Amino acid sequence: MGWQFMQANLIAAESAFDQYYDLSSKDGRTLKAKIEQFEETGVNIILANKSRFKVPYTSFNKETQDKLHRLWAEELNNALAINIFPLDGRNITDMPASEWAELAKIRKESETSYDSSYRNYFKDKKALNSAVYTISAHAKNLDKEHRIKHISIVFANKGDSIKSIETSPEMLQSVYDDLQKEALKELNEKIEQASGIIEQQLQSWFGNPIRFEQGYGSQKERMDRWDSKGYSFLLKIKKNELVSLKIMSTSDLEKETNNKQQVKINPEDLKSRIVTNDFGDVVLSDMPMVNQGPKGYCFPATCERLMRYLGIEADMYAWAMAGKTDVGGGTHDEDIIIKVSNYLVQKSNNRLRKLNLKKLELEDVTQWIDQGVPILWLMYSSDIYNSIAKERTKMREGKDAEAWASQIAQEAKENTKKLEGNRENGHICMIIGYNKNTNEVAVTDSWGESFALRWVHVDEARATTWYDGAAYVAFPE
């Protein structure tokens, strides 16, 4: 098959490559050309006489197709400062997630029977000539093998880019509001700078984008979209919020966009996640971890964990926007809870119910854990509480249940007064287990694997519960 040239009506753009390459067709003809842009089905080239053409990938012989892919992958990997794209021609969806993570040098954050995630945080790293704060990837278990669904690169954002505002009980609301405005001004300058540089780079590679919408309700997002070599690049720019780039298989994106079906959760499937041991622990297994990083994103991160536990894809940065999270963190629970409730109705057969745990007893926990349902628990994450949880979890290993119950009951009496008088560091986490023998509850925080499971006495949990006892559960109907 000979050359299939189509004259390209392109605005001249700076080439992503600076040299000429030998490109050969399937019938053996060879020409020298520079690469200008990679599109979804073909490559735009520039000949020595400055003529521009668009050539389908299928017109090239296999050696040239492999060369073009390698050039494409190397160029993008270098600009992104991370090896996201394999050089051997495979799509990231064609390889095990663990193999991809090793290639990209991204740490595993979580793995359950149904999904896994990988995440790196950075203090001083650039991608696409812009400061990047986190790179993460989400994988799904497909045919007993975890495969990458999408990669997210977060640039300027109000959680990581700007330091949280130090507050005190004496600070006037007007002063806090003024500090927020100043912080948002600084953030928007960073967003504007980063978005301009990133857009220019993506356009130089792939041409002009199309406007694209994805999601439902509070999670509906408007983005610029470029398609190239089986991938879609989705650039999200939102004032007062962030700049992020999502990369995923174009075929997967089309399936997601066209899939309007609700996620149906079987109550028996949730119950199957309950695990027990001889000590009397009853714990929900298969709870994904999301590390919120060095920012106050406990609510958005916990929302992502809950959604994924229920089989619904989610992203903490999107939930931070939905919850009107302040600069540096701190989410208004009234805003985010309403949107979580509505989103659950839109996306699944789950419903959100508010609980009152002001007088928390173990029975308030067991009735939900025994159904495989975690409890979203609003509480005060004080230094005293975290010290108790850390030591208690470490010390309970290998203990006799009866002796341990007696020991921690006495400790809880002493700790309760300290905890009740400490009303700082508002936080949300999940209660995911209990032990009737020792009167303990199991808690998981969105701070990484070391905080995936910790234990406190129910009296201590009651003493540190949010002032109005607010808590929530999502359960299938």
C-alpha cells in the first residue's frame, strides 16, 4: 500500500521534535520529515520543502510505526518527567497495573479485590514546565488482573499549592475571609500561569482541543480534550480550584461517557467483606486507602474511599471542589454531605442516612458493620486521641481478650475527661469494625496505610465524637 497523503490544514506550531526522521511506507518508499503533531489516527509531518501532510499510521510499515510510537512516548515521558507511556507500543491498559507502577516509579497506595490505586506526592517537581504536586493512578480488577483506568496529574490547586490558614478561636470571621481572599488571589495567579503553559504544550503536540463534559450533578466537569494514539488527555482548569490533567484510554473514556447505568450494590456482597478473628474483632475488609497528603482533605478523601468501596469511581480533588473546601483544606460538611447524598442517588442504589452518635454505644456500631456498611464519623482528631489510638493498636496484639478489656476500660475512664475537654482539629474518618469482648471500635483514617486500622475504646470514641453527634452511613436499597 502506497502513501495516503491528506493535505493538513494546520496553523503552524512549534514542532515537538527538532530533527528529520526516515519514515517508510508499507510499499518500501522512504522520505525524511519532521514530526509536527500526533493525532488519534495519524501523524502530521513537515517535509524539507516546508510542505505539511497528515499521514495515517496504517500507511507506515511496522518499523516506522514502532519508531513513531517510541518518539511519541519518549517526548511525552520527558516532558511529564515520569515514564507514563510504555515504549514498546502497548497501551497502559494492556499491562498489569503493578508493572506500569514499576515503570512509572509510583508507589502503591491501596489494593482491594476490586480496585487499586497508586500515588506520589511531590514537594519540588515539575511536569510540562509547571509545578506538579501529585500524580496518581486508579486501576480496576478486570478478569483477575488489575489494569490502569486513568492517571491524574494535579498541578496548582488549593489543597497543595497554598499553605493552610492558621486560625484561632479569637480570630474574627472577617479576618479569616480576608485571608482566604488573599490566598485565592495567589492561587489563581498560579492556576493562570500553569494552565497557559500546559495548554500551549498540549496544543503543540496534538493540535486544538475539543470541549468535553463528563460526570453527573456536582461531579460534572468541563474539560479540554485531546486524543492521540489511543489515549485521551483531559485538561481541567477551574478558577479558585485547580489545574489537572487526566490521561486514560480513549476507548475506556467513550465507554464511561456512554454508560448511564447505575451501580447496583448487592447487600450480600457487602456482608461478604466482614472478617472476624478469635480475639473477637469484626472488621470490614477491602476498604480502599486514599492518602489525603499534607492538607486538610479528610472529607474529600473519605468520600472517595466510601464511593470506591461502593463500586463508584471518585476523586478527592473533585469532591474538594464540590464541598467548597477552603484554601489548604477544611471542608464545609453541610455542602459536601448534600452533594454526596444526591450523587449516590444518581449513580447507585445507595442512600445516605444521618445518624446521631452523641451518646455512642457499641450497638450503634454493630448494627451497621454487621451489614457490611462503614460509618462516616465526624470527630475531633486531637493529639491526645491519636496518641491513644496509636498505642492501643500496637499494644493489643497478642493480649488475652478478658484481661485487655479490663485494662482498657480503666484507661478509658481516665482518658474520657481529657478527650471531652479537647475540641480542636475537626476531622472525619470511618468506623469499620468493633469488638464486643473488649468494647472497642475500629477506625480508619485517610492518612496512608499506617492509619488503615486503629482501635479505641467506645467510651473514648464517644468522648471525641463531634459536638452534635453527626455521622452518616450509605446503604443499598
